Amino acid sequence: MKILFATGNADKMREIREILEDSGIEAVSLKEAGVSLDVEENGATFEENALIKARACMERTGEIALADDSGLEVDAMDKKPGVHSARYMGRDTSYHIKNKSIIDRLEGKEGEERSARFVCAIAAAFPDGRVLTTRGTMEGQIGYEERGENGFGYDPIFYLPKYGCCSAELTSEKKNELSHRGKALRAMRDRLLAEWEKR
Ligand code: IMP
């Protein structure tokens, strides 16, 4: 089965291919398919945004299309930045500044009061109108300072109490195993294979 994945991000494509390896599902990126898409992610949920992108990609190409949407929910900030994680404080603002602002907003809070999670939704849109969505989460807490050099975005302030480190201190293999995106992707792989078997 060939699917198009609506992302231009090479790191995401690598992770997707690692997870789909040996599954019989071949993932092609938009870039490889020579498609450029500019869709407004104006959904209220991660699932809605993933579906908007997947549908746009499927309608453009006529192929089974997948897309993801992800972000950070901080409970003490009413689950913000949420679906606005990439846009929070402005798309061009550095993550060092965004991370510092979140740490400052949690001043005086301890332990569970600092709870947060990364969320990833993946949507698949089929040319016959069927859609599938899956969601993965990774629970943690907002740290007191930035730690680690790996990963990207909010990883340096995302503390994993069980591992005693931030997600920016995990190797990429370990992060794929634990991450919201890895979990949502593995769930989507299984849903796609189940759809395939129904034929
Ligand atoms: P997306 O690429 O539109 O899904 O945007 C997701 C945004 O959420 C990113 O730009 C980051 O700000 C944040 N985010 C999602 N996943 C992660 C992660 O694994 N680590 C750090 N930040 C993440």
C-alpha cells in the first residue's frame, strides 16, 4: 500500500519510515511526490487539523493521504499552547524565549501542578471518503529550566519524571519509543493494515 504523508519535514519522514518498516506500507512525502500544499490549520482540535491536511492532500492527488498535527498542552495554562504550539508567541519567536515564558508562567507551582503532555493526532483520508484518526500522548511536567540538546521545540522543558530527564535528553530511538508521535503512528499503522485486510 502506498500512502502520501502531508509533511515537508525530513525528520518526521524518517521517523514515519522507521515505524512503517516491514509493514508493507510505503510512505512518500509531499516533496517526493512533487506536491506543494498550503492549507490553513484552523481546526479547534489536533484531529481536525490533521484531517484538514490529510483531506487536502488526498483531494489534490487522489491517493490515500496521511497528515499529523501535534502540540504541547500545559494543564496550568488551560491546556495551552495546544493546537497553537507552533504559533505560540509568534512563529518566528525562538523556542528559547517560548520555553522561558512557559517556565515563568508556572512560577510557584510544584510537582503535579506542572503537569503537561505532548499530543499527536494522525489522520488518514481515503479517496472513497473513509477517514481514520489516531491519537498518541506523552505525559510529563514542565521543568524548571531548559535541559538537553536533542529533539526540538518544547523538548528542553518537557520533564519526564519516570526517566528523570527532559525529552531533549533522550536519544531519538528512545523518544520514538515513548513519544506521542510514535504512539499515534504505530496505532495508525495497525488501523491501516486492518483496513487493508478488509478488502
Ligand atoms: P506541527 O508540526 O504543526 O504538528 O506543530 C507542532 C508544534 O508542537 C511544534 O512546532 C512544536 O512547537 C510542538 N511539538 C510537537 N511535538 C513536539 C515534540 O516532540 N517536541 C517538542 N515540541 C513539539
